[in-house]
Amino acid sequence: MWFKWARRDPLAREAFASQLAFMKTFNVGYIMDSMLVDIDGKTKLTL
């Protein structure tokens, strides 16, 4: 859902990209690339 909303507006995209990068940092480690897939198992890494 986050990716869907981030694609609607350039500012939303920038904010989400920043938040996603933070959540993927080594120190936080809340999200891994392997977790970023849709219901069909397709990668959702692109905004």
C-alpha cells in the first residue's frame, strides 16, 4: 500500500523513499529487501 500511495505524488515518493531507506539501514534493520514483495511475490523495490 505504501508504494501505491508514494507513486501518486513526487513529494510523497521522496518522503517514502527516505523513510524506507531509514528502515533498511543496518542499525534499524526493520525491513529487508526480501520483505518488499506484492501478493503475487513480485518485487516492489521501485517507486
